Amino acid sequence: MAGKGRTGGFKMPDEHRTKIANSKILNNLIAFAEGQKGANMSATQVNAAIALLRKVMPDLQSVEVQADVTHNTVAAQPISPEEWARQHASEERVH
């Protein structure tokens, strides 16, 4: 099962989320990213810090949804092309 994440149902307790959010992880990661003196982290530490932060800080993403909705009415009984044209003649003039 390599490559598969946790199955549904796992939820990190709020207590753990708070501890991660209030820990030094974020400060150390920022200091390392800014190149501050004494802020040394291995690649493994950086990956672990980012993974933990993703548990408590949502990724920000912009989502735009646009939809054109068309409602079609289906007649219970088939109608002739002439009858359809008569019923929809006013719609054709609008478009």
C-alpha cells in the first residue's frame, strides 16, 4: 500500500492542532526561509515542518465557479415539428 494516505475517518484532535500551531515549528521555518543566522534545518526537518503545518493551516487557493444552466423540458408525448415551432415561436424572437 505504498503511496496511499490515510483512509477516511482520521481527524487530528484539536489539542494537537493547537500545539502544532503554537509551537516553534512555524517560527523556525520562517527563520530558515529568511536565512537568519543559526536557523539550520535539514531537508527532512523542512518537509516534516511543512507537513505538520498543513494539518493546522489550510492552503489558500482561489476558486471561481461559473456555470451556464439550461433547463430542458421533455414532453410526455412526442409532438410534431410544426407544434414545437408554434409553442416556441415567441422564444425564437427573443434570442
